Amino acid sequence: MELLSFIDLVELPVPAVSVLPVSSVAEALDRWRAGDRVQVLRSEFLEVLAAVPDPRDPRGRRYRLGALLAIAVLATAAGMRGYAGFATWARTAPEDVLAQLGIRYRRPSEKTFRAVFSRVDPDDLNRRLGAYFTAHATRLDPAGLVPIALDGKTMRGALRAKATATHLVSVFAHRARLVLGQLAVAEKSNEIPCVRTLLKLLPRRVRWLVTVDAMHTQVATATLICATLKSHYLMIVKSNQAKLLARITALPWADVPVVATDDTRGHGRVEQRTLQIVTAARGIGFPYAKQVIRITRKRLVIATGQRSVEVVYGICSLPFEQARPAAIAAWLRQHWGIENSVHWVRDVTFDEDRHHAGTGDSAQILATVRNTAINLHRLAGADNIAEACRATALTADRRLDLLNPQIPSSQAC
């Protein structure tokens, strides 16, 4: 009774209830955040990102790893650099754009990107993205012989624990101009075992033509390509294979006619390559070699007028009937093109060499993000990546279409 008397004496406030008139319902709907009415974007590429294992504890995750990776790729495709650039892109992107990536309400910070990406497995990410872009590259070469180049690049700003720079080896598809994967060279090692590991990751259902520099002109590498992968090689021969080079230079090249000429112009120089080719005899002493090539390179530096002549030798496992001089000249030109199509773009457009990555495997992760952004621009038909980045940065929808790439009609067979 005392309790009831106390309640009776206390005057409780009555909550005010406002009722929206029917005419205000539409107005109330318009006030909803735009992201609440947008469906999450779906594409095969985003499914690949969503499948990457998340190293974080499921409890307390605010953002999906696939969404963070998608933001990093789109930010890089817009010319942003590093974790701060990713956070800036997320902070300034329209709500409906973020909602299509699965980001609502709170936007990821630089600290989030740095903490998460430092723990992602770089080899797993490369393997998944490599399989995705390999499928696109093989569609451009339905005949079954897909030329690829393997080459290394040092990230000078990314130092490891013992102050050694990170060195990455990439697989580059000649015709599609896509990076199909990369691996970091282990400390106290070199590119040779790394290249063999990359070759073993290639799908066996595809016939590859592997072009490599003189460092990789090794018997074990040639055997792996031809016997294990059932594919072919085009290798450069230099003094690291002294006996092989001596046998090749001893051939009667003075009597061999020039069978192909290739002229290129760019980066302030003009270069002419002439090819002489002979059928490899059994005494050449290198497994699976069918043709021996002599490449004479004449170079003119336009600004200074300086001229130079260089003679380089190569060997190819394809016979003359399957590798004509014009095809060999194109493969050699495209192999050296990896410098312009990938390495130069990463250094100049994305300023990679001056970027100081954080902890863990961040350097390799960020290099993969840059490769992916370049690939997506290529699949969208871009030739000048710097120009494509500038145009992307000015696009209202932040080029979400890049996440659903199609083979451009200009490249399709």
C-alpha cells in the first residue's frame, strides 16, 4: 500500500508522440540516407575479392575485407597512393557509391586499411586475382599459345627488417597486357627459384610461350616449361651461359640473311631491331632448342644524337613452322614492353619507388593493388594509365564499372 501511495503521489511525464500526416510520408522517405536504398553491387571480380580469407577475428569486424579491397583498387585506379589515399577516397565518396560496395554509416580510416592489409596473405591474394585475370588473358588467345613475360622489379622504398628492399617477380601477358601474378623473392635468394615457383602456378590446360631474360636461361627452367607445362620458351643468351654463348656466336652469322626488321619509337629514342635465325643443331647443347636467333639493336637518342649498337642472342623451343620471324620479333618486342606497360607505370604514375610500406607484407599487397588497378583500366580499354586515373578521379560514380570488366571490342578475337 505504501508503494502504491508513493506512485500515486509522483506525477510521471507523459511522452510526446507526433504523428506524421500522410502528405509527409514521401518527404520522410526522401530524408532517408541514399545508401539505405541502394543494393550492393555484384560482379565476378567482387566475388573474387570476397573469397580472400579474412585474418581478423569475426567479432568486432565493422567492414568486410572484400569491400576494403574494392575501395583500395578503386582509389588506386583514381590515382590515390597508399593507405592515406584509400581513406581519402572513402571519406569523399558519395554514400550511394559506398553502399554499393557494402559500406554504410561509418567510413573506413587510414588506420583500418593499414591494420587489415598488413595481415592479409599476399600469396593467396595474388593466386586468386591471378586466376581471374588469366581467364581474361586466355580468352584473347583462343589458338592456345599465350605469350607471357616474367620479369622482376625492386621496390626501393619498401625495406624489410634487415634493410633489404622488396623484390617482386611478375607474370605479364603480352597481348592482353595484364599482370597474371607476382611473388616476392625470398631474402638471401634470387629470381631464379621464384620464377620456377610462378611457372608451377600456371594452369596446365593452357599452352604458354614463356619469354625470359638471360638470368633464367637455365636447363632446369627450360625443362620445367617444355616437359612439365607442355609449353615453349623464348630465352635470351648472355655470358652467364658462357659455353652456350660461345657455341652460338661461332655460328656462321655472316652468311645468314636478315629475316625480320622491327622499328620502335618512344621515350625519346628510336630503336631498330634486325633478326637472323638459324635452325638449332643438336650440338647447340641446350634442351628443346629448335631455333637460334641473333638480334642486332641499333638505338638513337633523339635529344643527344647518341647512337649505339648491341647484339643479343636468343633460343626458342618452337620450330620454324610454328614460330616465324615476324612472330619472334613481336614476342621479343612485347617482352621488353613489360618495362613500359607495368614497371614504368608503377614507378611514374603511382610513384611506387618512393612509397614506404608499413609492416608485414604491406609492400606486396599494395603492389598487387596497383597491378589490379592497371589491369582493370586495360580491360576497360585504356592505353594511357595516367590519363585514365585522372579521368576516373573526376567521375561522379567513381568508375564502379571497373569492377565488372569486359574484354574491349578492340582486343577481342
